[in-house]
Amino acid sequence: MILRNVHSPFFIGFIVLLFLTSCSKNTKETTSYKTSITKAESFLESQTYDSAFYYYNAIKNLCNENNDSKNIIYPMLRMAEIQSVQGDLQSSEETFTEALPYLKKNPQNDYLAFLYNSLAMIYLEQHNPNEAFNYYQKSWSITTDSLKRCILKNNIAYNYMKQKNYSKAITLLKSLKNSDTLKNHDTDWARVLDNLGFSYLNKNNYTSSKEYLEYAKKIREKAKDSLGLTASFIHLAEWYKNSNPILANQHALYALKTATKVNNTNDRLEALSFLIQHENATLSKKYAVLYLKLNDSITSVQQKAKNQFAKIKYDSKQALLEAQQQKAMKEYFILGLICFVSFSIYVYYNIKKRNLKKLQETTYTTETRIAKKLHDELANDVHNTITFIDTQDLQKPENKEHLLHNLDTIYHRTRNISNENSTIDTGKNYFENFKSMVGLYQNSQRNILLQFENFYVEKINPELKIIVYRVVQELLVNMNKHSQATLVVLKIENTKKALSITYSDNGVGTQNKNFKKNGIQNVENRIFSVNGTLTFDTHTGKGFKTHISIPL
Amino acid sequence: MFTKILVAEDFDSINIALVQTLQTLDIDTIEYTKYCDDALLKYKKSIADTNPFDLVITDLSFVQDYREVAIASGNQLIDALRALNPNVKILVYSVENRAHNIRLLFEEKNINGYVHKSRNSISQLKTAITHIYNGSNYISPELEHVLHKQNNLEIDRYDISLLQYLAQGKSIDDMATTFLQLNIKPNSKSSIEKRVARLKDLFKAHNNIHLIAIVKDLGII
């Protein structure tokens, strides 16, 4: 697919030259930039334009992502150049124009001069020499390198030639022909001489024309500049056109051969078109067919290139868009994750705080309960005993006995408070300990009957074991204090779904609506803390019944 | 009588009372300590001197103070002593009154005596030491019931069905027949009569009618 559309033999050198100097100015240090630029340059060198274009586009997008308005210029200029070489002039112009704002932001005269020159070439190619002249002027005004200035001057002269203003072209080219700088650059010098020769030809100055054309040809032959040689042959063919048609055709054939050798389609077409016009009918027909074929291929290749560039651009734009979308999605995801995590942490701490508060409340109630018990059950008795000792004669045996009895009562109450708050073993001894605890409230006057046949202790968790233990204990303490019961029946059973405690005694019961004090209130709190339910059934003289159900 | 007794008890006042009591029994050597660690050390030394203590009296619960201890409770001390000498006589003197815990001391740790700290504990201690010296175990009378399994106040579904049949007005004869048919054991007349008597005893009932009235009131049936 390699097709070199050299719009005019007078421009290529300028581009390459500029870029060789400009190339070193790219200092972007990222690896992806480096790999891409290496690939792009090597593809460009091997004239694999589509791949080169792809990598330059990648660099462009990379710079765009990084908001690097400095390094974006080079790949863009390269892309525009490739488009121009591939004959997609419109896109090339577009790309150049796109690069212009970046260059204005980061003025680099070399690049700018190249850009103006390239635009001028495009306008020239699009048969807009006035616009081309403007841009050549712009390029000229910022170019300082003497060789580049020579080349530009040559380009401007060529522009005049295109406008058929050969006198102006000759004036310009004449000023160039003796430039020392130019003499050291064969191809460029040859171009100037060739252009001068061609201009003289059109001014019908055959002698000077021949002299310069032959001189240029000689330099090009020496330098093996096939590209330039093609131009020389075509121009010489033009020269011989009237005086010696056979020699003219011969030169045109040389041009065709050289152009075919270097695959220069435009020059081939030019040579062919000369031959069609000047050869005999048979040959002319043959050349015409070749011309049409070549022209078709160039059009289709140009169209193909055009489509390809558009596709690469579109694909990379699409990829960029997708990358942005993915980035946005990622950001949303991260944002969501952060929200979720912070919410979880918030909830966790809230629950922890609430639990801590609950625990503190329970601890506080327990503490105050113990304090109240110590006050109610012990302090009073101790005080009574003190008063007793203070006022009575302890030598009397009955007083001593009374004192001992009082102290014994205090001792037992202390024991009870201790038992009510001691640790509960929820391990394998739980059931026996539990029954021992219940047994403590049993005496010669009171029987506590147990229905534990369906109480499967091993099926309930330690927390519930403690609750059952404490609840039963509270009920028994309450019974012991107030009921005067002689019979108590305690039934505990658990199924898969629930645990139930049924308590009933034959004590005095109560009519008092405020019976739920201390102990019973604690029972209720404990049951509610595990979402259980409880019902009381009590009337004066009819005993006290409680049914508790705890879901499992 | 014992000649050498070791006492582990963390309250000075109790220690003084104990030592006074033991002196009335003409015991030659009475050593006491407030820490289980020290008690074990003293016991080890007595073995090393080939003159071990005859009896160790220990509390179950020891108050924790500034001192870091390896053995924190009487239970652990008993285990350590038993490991040194399985035949050492041990008397526990404690406020613990939970039946199960006391039962475990006798059944699993093979203690020789248990005196409950109460009004009469001083006299009980003397009796306990004499009992142990004579080779028998001792437990304070008020806790004696914990060692008897028969103080079982549990009622089962057999008892409930008995009560239900009684409430339906069935005679013992009828019940025996029905139980036999349903293959419920025991179903002999005498065993049923015994169970009914036990229930009357448990529920403090004077007769069958009274028994039914009581269990109805309590909501058992």
C-alpha cells in the first residue's frame, strides 16, 4: 500500500530536515510515550504509514490525557504529514489546523515554520496559490536557518511557477543559484537549478533553460536522486517537445521508468500524460489505459488511506471514551465502596455504642440493686444489733443468745446477696448448680417441686443459661421474701423453637398493682432483652403464677 | 489424736478461733497460713522432713490481695495436695452451701470432712476432727441432705398422668389396669400406691382429694 504521493519534488527535504532537528526536542519521559514514539518513528521510516499514524495518534491521546500541550504538537504534525503524503489533503489540513492552537500556546518557530510551509504546500496542491503564498510568507518570516530559507525561497518560486509568473520565479531562483549553503546540498540545489531551467523554458529562453536543466540532471545523477531525476527527465521532455519529439518521448519514458522504480505515482502519471499527448495513436492508447489504471489506483488508495486514518482516529477516540467511562465507573465504584464502608463503620460503632450503653445501664442497675440490698437487708440489721449491744447487758445468757441470733441472720443475708450475684458456671456443671441454687430455697416448711423432664440444658447457649438461672433465682428470692408459700412448682421445658418457664406457688399472692418491684422488674428486663414474653397471674390468697416464653 | 495440723484460712479472726479450738483437742503442732501457695510449701517441707501433716483444714475461697499467687482457691490446693499424697486427710471449712459444689468435693476430690461456717461451726469442727481421726467422713448436719440423692423433688410425666387419672376419679385398681394396657411401668398396685403417697408427701396433702385440689390450684394439671 506504500504510495508516495510527492505533490511536487521540491518539498520533501524540507519536512524531513525540520523534523530531524525537532525530533530531539521531545523530552517526555514516560515509558508508554517512549515505546510509542520508537515504534511510530520506525514505522514512518519504513513507510508503513498506517501503523506510524496509529502510534502517533496514541501519543497524541496520551498527551491529551496528561494535558501535555507541549509534547502533543510533534505527533500531530507527524500525523498531518502522513495524511498529506498519503494524499488526504483535507484531513491533513484539518490536523495542521488542530495543532495550531497548541503551537500558539508553546511557540516553537521550527515547528511553526514547518506547519506554515506544509499548509502552503496543501493550498498549492488544492490550486489555491494565493493562500499558499500567504503561508509561505508566514513561514519565511520566522525561519532563520539559511538552508531552510533557501528551500522556502525555492518553494515560493515554485508557487510563482504554478501561477505562471515565471519572471518572478526566475528572479527568486537566480538569487538562490549562487548560494554557498545550497551548493552543499545537492538535492536542494538541483531543485533550484531544475526549477530555474523549467522557468526559462516557459519564458522561451531555450539556451539558459537547457543549460540549467542539464546541470540539475547531472547533479541528480551523481547524487542518485531518482526522485529529482524523474522531474529532470519530464522537464527535458518538455524542452525537446517541439524541437525533437523523439528525444522528448525518450526522456518521458526515462521519467516513467525512474518514477516506476521509486514508485512515484504522481510523476508516473505526469510522464504518462506527456506520452499520451505526444506519442503515436497506438502507443498513446496504451499509455492512456495505463494512466487510467494508475489514476484509479491512486484514487482508491487515497480513499482507502483517508478511511483508514478516519477509522484509527475514531477507534482511538472511542477507546478514549471507553477508558473515560471506565474511569468514571471505577470512580463511582470506589465512591460507592467508600460510602458503604463508612456507613458500615458508622452502623458498627453505633451498635457497639448502644450495646455499651445497655451494658453500662445493666451494670449500673445491678450495682444500685446490690447497694440497695446492702442497705435494706444488712445495714438496718447491723444497726439494730449495734443498738442492742449498746443498750443491753450482754452478760445475761438470753441477751448473748439474742445477739448471736441477730449476727447469724446478718451472716445468712450476706451469704444470700453473695449467692444471688455470684458467677454462674455455664459448663457441664450448670444443671447441677442450677438445681443446687433452687434447692437453697427449699426448707422443712417448703417444698420446691421440679418438672425438668423436658429441659434439655445442652441445647441452649451460655447467655440463655445465665438468663434462666437469674430469672428463676429472682422469682425464688421474691417468693422467699413475700409469698410465705409452702409449695412451689417450677417447670422448664425447651423445644426447638422456644424455651418456657412456668412458675407457680401457693403463697399469699398479691393484689398490689406495683408488685413488679426490683426482683420482678429485673425478671421482666431480662426476658425482654431476649425478645421473650411473660405473663403474671396473681390474686390475694391465690398464689403467684408466671409463664415465660423465650424464642430460640 | 492428730499431732500435726495445717490450717489454710485467710481471715485472722477465724484463724485465731480455729487455733483456740484445736488447742482444746491437745494437738501438738498447729501451723496456719493465709495463702494456699504457702500452705502447699509447708506441706512439701513437712514431707521433706519425713514428718507430714496429719490433717489439712482449708477454706474454699481466698481473698485476692497485692500478692500474686499460683494457687488461688481451696479447690486448687486440694488438687495439689492430693497429687503429693493421695491419702492426706482434708477438712474443708467454708461458707459454700450449694449442694452440688459440696457433693463434688466429696465425690471427686475425696475430702474427708466438710464444716459449714455457721453459728455452730466451732463445735462441729471438733466433732469433724474426731470423726476423721476415727476414719469416717463428716459433714455439717444442716448440709447433710446434699449427700442424699433421695431428696429428689422432681416430678415426671408418670406423676402427671397419675394425678390426671386421680382427678378423673379413677381408683388405684383402674389405674393399674390402664397402665398395664398402655404398657406404662410401673403398673403394679403397690408401686402406684407408693407413688401417690410420695406425691401426697411432696404436695403436703392429707388425702387424695386434697392432693388434687392442690395440684389444680398450682396449675399442674
